Amino acid sequence: MTSSRAVRALGIGAIALGALAIIAGSPRKPVAPLDVATLAREVSDEADHVTAVELARWIRDRKAGLRVIDIRDSADFDQFHIPSAERLSLEQLVSAPMGKGETIVLYSGGGAHAAQGWVFLRSRGLSNVYFLRGGVDEWLEEVMNPQLPRNAPAEERAERDSVAALSRYFGGLPRSVDSLVFTDRHRDGQAQTWRASVARTRGRGC
């Protein structure tokens, strides 16, 4: 992960933890009893978010109960949004009807507001809530315009080909890059992100 990516990830985690602290210290009790320690552990373990590739698979496979929520403003939503997404503001998340059996994925421009929304929904007692940490930019980069290693190790080729097919399903333009370019991209964290995505996807059984 690049230093900039690392800083952004840590920053988003800090925002989520900060929102937890505010809710925990507020005299106004949340809708459901809030186990701040559990939520903080989820943030630390990165169990609070999904990758763009995971989300794309859920949408393509019509995951039962999936609800994708865009919390950007209406102008940004109208210009581009992830397929199947609906738009709700952060304020609307507090009271919008949400089913206990739904799997809710929030996304925003860069991820910070979605992280705050995650805290709001978890404080309402909803458990199957995630956010797209890289926001809509991650969707554009990893699903619509993924750069995939042409000379990937054997154990990563099936995942590479799967991501390419997934990209084309959504009308994306996957591009193959040779090993030299892939090595250069490794220096700015892209290869690490690719391998981490492969490992997390396998871990979730998707």
C-alpha cells in the first residue's frame, strides 16, 4: 500500500472511530445498545468494508437482500452511480427504513462519509453493514478500468481472469500490463492492493 493509500485508509479508520467516540459519549442514547469495543475491533480488523470487486460480484450474482446506498449529493449521483444503487443522504440514514436481513453497502466520493454512515447504521442495531473504503473512485479504478498483470503467478491467474470478466460484465475496460509495468506499479502499492484483494476475496468465500 502506498504511503498516500495508507494515510487515507488510516484517516478513514480514524473518522469511523471518532464517530464511535461521539456516539458513545453522547447523552442521547442510540436506537440499539452500542458495543463500542466490538465496533472498534471491526474497524481495526477491516471487517467494516468491502472491496469494489467484492461488491461487483454481489451485484452481478444478485446477492439476496443486497442494498447499495450512495450518500453523495444528487448531482454526483445523477452523473454516475454504481449499478443498483439508491441515493440517501447521511441525515436520511438515521431514520430510513432498513431491514434486519439486508446486507447494506454504503459508498461516497472517497469513503469518509460512508464510514460515518456505517457507524450510524451499526448504532441502529444493523449488523450486515459495510462501506466501500475507496468510494466511487475505487469502483472506477478496480471494476471499470482495472489494470491486471499479464504475467501473474499461476495461483493468481484465475482471480485475474475473473476480475477481467467481471469488469466486462459492467461495461468496463480491463487492461493487461506486462511484468515490468506491474513491478513499477508495485512500488506505488497497486500490486500489494491486488494481492490483498485476492486474499480478502478468498477469505470471504466470494
